[in-house]
Amino acid sequence: MEIKTWHVRDKMGVSLEKLSEMTGISKSTLNNIDNGKTSPKIIQLEKIAKALNVRITDLFESEYK
């Protein structure tokens, strides 16, 4: 299962900087999540999903959807 926050963010026209402002998560952390360098904590996923007005499951790419 792969996290696809970048795809969702891009589709909605939300910049990394804007998402950082909306969530309180640093740009560097969001960038690392986008690039798969770090796995987000559940609280971070909740903040990102809420800011983008999507379900947490929408932030994941899975062959089982």
C-alpha cells in the first residue's frame, strides 16, 4: 500500500506550503511523506485528510480498492 498525498494534493491544486499552513505539519515532513521517505503518523494522516476534505483511505493507493 502506497501513500499518495502528492497526487491528491496536486489534483486539488494545493501546494506543499498551503497544506503545511492548513495542517500545522512542516513542509519538510510533508515533502518526506510525499516522497515516501517517511511514514506518516495517524494524526498526520487525519490532519491531511481533513485539510483536503477527503477520507484517509483516499490518501492511499492499493490494488485492493
